[in-house]
Amino acid sequence: MAWIAKYHSDFGNIEILQAKDTGSFIYRQGGCFQSECDRDGVSVVPYVHAIFGR
């Protein structure tokens, strides 16, 4: 993983990382996984697509 950015907010630290093997971007808040998207910005987590499908 490569660190892209880290921000401090009222809700905890927000971190953006990039996977070296796939190039996907991983978003964490307070040390917990929040979301992931591919290099083109398309989410790769199923719950996001399920929400849009409703």
C-alpha cells in the first residue's frame, strides 16, 4: 500500500491509500475500512452498487 493522503476531521483521521497491485484507492476513517474504488473511480464494494440498484 502507498499512502496518498491523510486528513484530520471532527470524525477522526481519514486516510487514502493506493493498492500497489491493482491501483485501487482505499478509504479508511478512524483506522476502519470505509470504501474502495478502482483507478477510474468506480466503487468495487457491493453495497454501493446495491444502493444504486434500489
